Amino acid sequence: MTFTFRDVDPLQDAELLHSWVTHPKASFWMMQDAKLENVERAYMEIAADAHHHALLGLRGGEPAFLMEKYDPAHRELVGLYEAQPGDIGMHFLTPATDTPVHGFTRSVITAVMARLFEDPATLRVVVEPDVRNKAVHALNEAVGFVPEREIRKPEKKALLSFCTREQFAAATGVAA
């Protein structure tokens, strides 16, 4: 599967993102009760933040998933681990669908990781999914993530995991 990426337009994309993040399948995104204005505001804040970026993954020119990247030395993980130069944090969300495509989510996380490693400054990707999100732990492992430890964030108990460029290439066969 081939994907392209574009920046999220907080106002233009808010309705679509709202339908994705409030769906029961997206419970780990923690925006279940968000109103449209809350989603607009959240993504306007991200758009204005030098340390956090939101992108839409497109398939055939149509929005297919959401990706966020952030600097863990400044967002999300400040004080929870020793950030290293070259670390980049990542979140991704595939929307719920009535017609699932086998291998789609794995293709998405592979594309997200390849996109992050396109930047030569990115040496390691950091994730902090909810410890209960077993499906994403399996996907993370499939692309080379190695869990380090559980951490306590204000909103959840998370599994801090890391993936280097070399681990990604070894796990996926995708040159990074």
C-alpha cells in the first residue's frame, strides 16, 4: 500500500478527525467525549506548536489515517525518561471501518515509521501506548519496537518503547 502525507488543516479536517477520535474503536485516543470545537482547538494548538505536528496519511489522495509526531524532550514524556538527541515521539490512529482491509494497520505503522526515518536527524522513535492496548503493542513489535518499562503519565499507565532505525529495517526489511 502506498501512502502520502499532508499537514492536518485544523479547521478543514476537524469534522473528519472528530468522527475518527470519538469512535468507540479510538478509545485509547482519549477523546471519546470531545465536541467538534474541542477537536478543532486541539489540532489548532498542535499546528501552532513547534514541538508537535499532526499529519494525515492519504491513500489514493483520500484521508486514511492520522499521524502525530512530537519532540519527547518538550512534549508528552518530559521528565518521564531521559530523552536523547534524535528521539522523536509518535502516535497514529487508523479510523474504524465497516470494510477492514487485511494488513492495513500494519502498512500504516510501517509507512509512519518510514516517514519519520526519512529525516536523517531521527535516530530513534519513542512510543508510550496504554499498557492495555495489546493490539498496538503487537504492531509496535512487528516494526521493531522494544518495550523498556511501564511509566505513569497523568492520563494513563503507558508502555515506554523504543525503535531505532536499525531495528525498524531489521523487522520490516524497509530501508530507513
